[in-house]
Amino acid sequence: MKTAKKTSQKNEQSALASPQDFRKWLARCIVVLETDPVKVSRRADLGVNTTGSFLREDRDIRLSVAIKLHGAVCSMALEGEKQLPPLRGVGNA
């Protein structure tokens, strides 16, 4: 029983967002950027359906894909001079 509690506490302190939090953040970013999932996928050099599938379905993506999506929306925000919502992680849970 103690192991499960320690694991739970460890997960709460993770620097990475959960897939659900990342999905919500990505959806909000797309709204803020006034763009669509296909454009984000293309910017991230991913298949055109990758972002939309991740947003619609309860499925996980690889960390490398999440990094590409994060980089894509951040660069789009810089170009459009838009401010993205904070991504939940350590220090802003």
C-alpha cells in the first residue's frame, strides 16, 4: 500500500503534463492561435491527422511527438505574437 502512495506522490511532482492536460492545453493553443490541427501537424512535420486524432481520441502519443507539437505551437505563437496558456507541470499545477 505504501508503494502505491509513493508512486502517486511521485506522479504529482512530475515535470511533465499528463496526456489529458497536454490535450487540453493543445486544444486551447489552437483556439488562441486561430488555426487548426492540420496546420499544427504540418508545422510539427507530422502526419496531417496526428494532432486531430490526439485531440479527439483518448490515446497517448510518444514524448517525441509531444515535443514536436509543443515546438510547433510555440513557434506559431511567436510568429503571430500571441501568448499561449500555461502548460501544467511542476510549479503550476
